[in-house]
Amino acid sequence: EILQVVVKRFHGGPVGLSTLTAALSEPKDTIEEVYEPFLIQEGFLQKTPRGRIATPKAFDHLGVAPALDPR
């Protein structure tokens, strides 16, 4: 669900953690400590100073064309 929100609602990001928690109705700690490490390790998500961005692998996984510039 996190990937779908980042890719489809925010066009790949960047998305700040507070925005993501509000969009998902999930606690900040759960996203940061449970979901993010897995998504980053699997290559679907990157953390940048501006927020979280979906990788090309995430777009491919969801069958969505990547944004022109996901940053």
C-alpha cells in the first residue's frame, strides 16, 4: 500500500514522512521501522533529504509508467 500511495497519489515522490503517515493512517514509527527498511532493502523505495521516492523497480512492480523525473 505504501508503494501505491507514493507512486499513484504522489507520482513517485518525493513524499515526506508526515504526509505519508497521514495518507496511510499508519503510525510514523511503524512506517519508519517496519515498512521502509523492507522496501528500501528490496529496492522499491529510496530515502532522500527531500522525502521518500519510488524507484523504477517500484513503478515496474505496480505496472505504472515512471514519472519523468521522480525527484
